[in-house]
Amino acid sequence: MTNKQAAIRIVRQLRDAGFEAMLAGGCVRDMLLKRKPKDYDVATDAKPNDVAKLFRRTLKVGAKFGVVVVLIDKIQIEVATFRTESGYADGRHPSRVRFTSPREDAARRDFTINAMFFDPIAKKVIDYYKGQADLKKRVIRTVGKPAERFGEDYLRMLRAVRFSTQIGFAIEPKTKAAVCDGAKNITKISGERIAAELEGILVSPNRAEGLELLIETGLAHHIFSGCGCPGAGFAVRMLANLPKRIDFALGLAGLFVGFETDFALGKCELLKLSRNQEKQIEFLLDKRGCLLKELSLAELKLLLSEPYFEDLFALQKAIQKASNQTVGPLIKLRKRIKQLKGVELRPKPLLNGHDLIALGAVPGPSLGQLADEMYIAQLEGKLQSADDAKQWVTKWLQAHKNYDSV
Ligand code: ATP
Ligand code: MG
């Protein structure tokens, strides 16, 4: 069963029990745009308790706000009671939720194209705020007055840019002007919510246009407290030259490629990234330029075995293109990499610490250096067997005879 079939089954079951029920929000927009919806949400006049009673398996996670998750097989569908939200004291969370009509439910939604319902049985679109007209015009427009709607929830400003980026629509001029006016409030929103929308923008193939909008509206300036604007043109070109499909951390590394690693990581603190994402950004920014050098075989093998090597390659390629420099060294490197196919990049060292001591090495700092140098020689292909390694180590010890006593 697909998510869509599961959602329609839920609609039918609610209808059979005498309730109103429809598909709602993003999935209706995407179906009309012939895009694949990410998820299918159901809206109904049944109260959370009614929904919980009607379906065998439910999660009442957001029941207070009128949302119940219905489980069908392994599929989770959000079933939300038609509601209005009011009293956004903090520009984030509505303090009151009231169950109401579909028309009022549509009115609480952010943009006209997100405020439609679809009756999958009569195959009818229910469109109170001219969402279909805006889909035709290809614009993002708030439901109601933009300044008021952004004042209720500042995140909507960033959502406007995210939707514009993802579906390639313009932001309607009055809506856009209100984003520019309100941009300074964006940091009142939690870092996690900002990160989720920013991720949607940066992973989109259309991310360069997204960044231009973030800069134009002032959102970029406020999210990253002023940085990025001098090098903005370069950052936009960087994002345009990254591969179509990338993850959030590579997108951020692209955005900050003109800055020092620590500065970039500092700017990302607000986003509450995971430790792994931070490590990825750190690696990518620290290793800028490495792939252009004449790498030894050992250096290449060590780099290649890094988990984010392909991201580094993509980032360097984008840097070359964005700054009108040759990608020649990268093409050469790719050929070298192809020749390494099937070669073990990080083989076990031919000798371990005990072996080295048995050969006369003295425990201490020089032992570590010896082990490292031997491993490099092994990766360079100079040592094929443990016997080769023993000979090499014996020579090394002779050459470094007085090493530990000085
Ligand atoms: P996506 O395909 O990216 O999930 P979506 O439109 O489904 O896009 P969601 O964030 O999943 O977006 O929200 C579902 C629906 O809930 C939206 O289409 C919109 O109608 C409404 N909505 C979500 N967040 C807000 C908000 N901050 N303010 C007003 N309405 C919102
Ligand atoms: Mg959604």
C-alpha cells in the first residue's frame, strides 16, 4: 500500500463514520503540480478522541493541537482536526487552538498554495483562498495580510523562501516586501526550526536561487549575523556548481567556503547541527585545496578512505568552477583514483608495536613516528611483506640510532 492509498483509506473510513474528511495542505499542492508529495495529511471534523476510537493503531502525540497519527501497516498518516490557531504571543507557538470549520482551518495556513483541500472521493479541490490561481501564476502568497501572518510565526518568512526554492515559484511582491521588513525577527525562532527550513533550501537543486532570495530579503544577514554578504556572489556561484543532490553539511560548506573553518563553524552554531555534520563541515573546509596538490600515493589513499571524500571532490570542483579556474587537476586525480579500484586503502600494518619493539625499537615517541613512517612506506607500495617491513625497520633504527638518547 502506498502512503496515498493509506490516506485515502483513512478519508473513506472517516466519511463512512459520518465525519467530513479530506486531504490537506502540501500534498494537495504537490498533486496539482504533479510533484510527488512528501507525505499525505488528512484533515477532518472528527475530534482527536473520535479518530483514536475509529482506528486500531494511533499515536496521540499532538492530540492537544488536534493531531493524531494513524498507523496503517508501516505507514504513518497525520490526521488533524480542522482548527484555528490564535494568540501567537511569541511569534512561534499558538497559545490557543479551537476546533472549527474547513474554511477557518484554511485561513490559519501559511500560503494560498498550501491552504487547499482535496476530496479524493469526489475528486474535487476545495480552495477558499485562490490557491489554484496562484499555482497558475506560480507565486507564493500568504493567506491574508503578509505582515500579520509573518508576525504570528516568523518561521513563515523562511518557509516562503524554501517553497519558492523547491518549486521554483516567485514570492508575490507584497509577501516578499513583508519578508524584508520582518527578516530581523528570524533569530527569535529556534535554531532547529531555522535549520530544517535552511536544509530544504540548501539541498534543493535550485539552492543558488534560494540563497539569492535569502540575501535579498535580509534573512541570510540575520541568520548568519552579517557574514556572507561581501562574498555573496561567490557563495551563490558555489551553490550553483555543487552537484544536484547534496546533503545539508555540504551545502553549508559551500556557503562558507570563502571563510576560515572556525569562523564558519561558529556561524553554524545557531543551527544546532549534529556532531557528525560539524565534523563533515570541518573536514571539508580544512581540506580545501588539498586535492589540487601533487598527492603521494599514501596521501591519496588516506584521503580516499575518508568518509566525506566524494563531498570534498565535489566541493573542490565547485570552487574551481565558481572562481573560473581549471578542473584539470581534478580530472587527473579522478583517473588516478580509477586505477586504485579494488586496492585496499587502509590495509593492516605489516608490523605491529610488539613486532617493532622485538626489532629493537624503544617504547616512546619515536616508536609512534617509526610506526607512522613504516605505514606510509607500506601505503606507497614500497613494502610488500612482513619481511620487507622488517628490513625497512632495521635500516630505520640504524639511521635513528641516537634518536631517543638525544
Ligand atoms: P513539504 O512537502 O515540504 O512537507 P508541506 O506544505 O507539507 O511541505 P509542512 O511543513 O509539512 O509543509 O506542513 C503541512 C501544512 O501545514 C502546510 O502545507 C501548511 O498548510 C501548514 N503549515 C505548516 N507549517 C505552518 C506554519 N508555520 N504556519 C502556517 N501553516 C503551516
Ligand atoms: Mg509536509
